[in-house]
Amino acid sequence: MIEVDELTDYLDEYLEEKQEVKNLTQETIKKQTFNISKFIEFLENEGIDELNSSNVKKQLRQYRRHCLKQRGNKRTTVKTYMMNILEFINSEDVQEEIQHDPIKMKDIIEVKAEDPETAKKRIEKISLTREQSSFFLDTIEQSGNKRDYAICRTFIDSGMRLKELVLLNKEDIQVPLDEKGFYTLPKDSNEFIDINLRAETTKGELKDRTTFITYDTLVSINDMIYDRITKLRKNTNNVYRPVIQRNKAAEEVTREELFTNIKGKRIGKRGVQDIVKKYANLTNDRIEANNIDCPVDYSKNVSVHILRHTALSHYAEILTVAEVQTIAGHSNSQTTDKYIHVDREQMKQKLKANNNKFII
């Protein structure tokens, strides 16, 4: 959460950073400062002491109504106000403190609640099938980037949130590390590996929870670690070979964070979002180049959140609602229920596999 009287400090830092990155004109900065400051002033006048994950959407909705009814602003004008405010509220520092998922315009415009069946159909459309997931991962594997491949495999296996992934430490994967900082692979290649999601990294939870990755994903993580400590060098035969860098190898032994950026520091949320978007676009390029008939527009539909949706939908094909809810970290089973897509043929196959239990 953020104290309302601290929001102005966050606003100054936000606008300063935005000015450096986007090189905005003074007039634009002045307008955005005014629009966001008016929202902060509204909170102060309403006696709101803090913004947190449970009240931020409510306050945004109330401010929108205030602009329309009390101030008499036009809808188009209010939309501009809200776009400026939402961009500030969704900025990395503010979002991190409030601990909310990115808020969209549709979240603060009051609409009728979506019925459960409609929600199921919507999630089914924006989740990738196993074949579509494999095609996406294959695109990344072809690029040769071991880190990006490991990150996206981890998402599609585990169903964890973006924040949870970037805050993963090596020790959170419940497999022993060897003396060089690599994971000891289980003897059984069908083994599912536990990942401990620490309470401080999760969304509004008071205790740790567990999700899973496959053996193959653990292999890809080891490949990433090897790639992290090596460098390609030309040998006497003019052939490039990976050579272990001593300093990086030594760092890996005591490294805390699992996924890193090019500087060797913990990767950020924006970095991961950019990775997913990059390969979504490249996957579309492959589809067009090979003239493949595919119902999915990866560029438009694939994001970090969709990879989470995909994983949870895959879990829901096998596990109960309660089990998927535990993996997802949902506080409400109705949220999890949206991922359960009933397939009659699949039900018949499960009954057939367990036929002995029905013999009287």
C-alpha cells in the first residue's frame, strides 16, 4: 500500500523517469501532472489515507464519477484524465507498493458482472492448447536463447504470476544444487518438481504455496545456467566453442536469483513482458512464412498473463477445482472455476481408465 500523502513523491519520480525515456514536451508533462495531481487531491479531500490492492479500483471509479457528475466534464475529457492516472497507477514502483495487477480502463467503467459460462468461453479463447504452446516454445528454442526458453517454459508449466517468476530464487526450486550451482536432475524423467512460492512474493497471501515444473523445464534451466557462465571462443581450428568463464562460474555457486538480465542482475517484470511479446511476434512471423493455418494471433493474444491462463487451463484438465485453486493462489474458487472446461470425451476416457473402481 501507499500513503496518499506520499503519492506526490512517487509522481515526481514517475514523471522524471518518463521525461527521460519518452522525451515529452513541457506542455505534456504539465498536463499529466495536473490530471494526476487532481486525483491525489480528490483522495485527500475524501479522507482516504492510503491506496492498497483492495481499494484502488474503487477510488478510481469514484473519481471518474466525480469528474462526470460533480465537475461536469465530458466523457472524452474524463477518459484522458483516467488514461494519465492509470498509467501512473500501473507504473512499476506504484504497482509494486500497492501490489495490484495492472488496471485497465474496463476495470473502472462499471459494467454488468460476467456470468461464469461467458467467462469460461473467454478464457478458453485466450488460452493456448498444448500444440499451440509447443509451437510457441519451439520458436524460442530455434532462436537459441536458453534464458528466454527457460522463462517461458517455467510460465507454461507452473501458472505462476509475473511477480512470482521474477522474484524466484534458485533455492525455491525444491531440488538439490550441486557444488557448481546446477540442479541435480531426478532419476525419473516423468517427475514433477516442486517450486516453493514464498509468501512475500505472492499476491495477498499469508503463507507459501507450491506449484510445479516438469523434468524437461528443469533441464532447460540447467542449460540456461551453463549458458550464463560460458562464452563462445574461436579455437585453433576456427570453430567457436563454449568456454567456461571462471569469474561467472564462481558467482553462480552463490547466486541467489534464478532469472537474470544481461547485466547479471535479477530480471525485471518489464524485461520478461518484452521477452514474451518478442517471441509472440516471431511465432506469428513463422506462421505467415510457412503459410500455416492457425486460429491464434500470437502477436495480439499472447502475453505473460495468457501463459499463466494456459498453464492453469492445462492443470484444470486433470486436477480438481480445489487443487487448481491451490496452484493458482486464487482466494475464491469461483475464479478458478473459469478454467474448468468440461470435455465429455475426456470424462469418458477418465472413467474408462478407472473402470475397476466401478465394478461391484
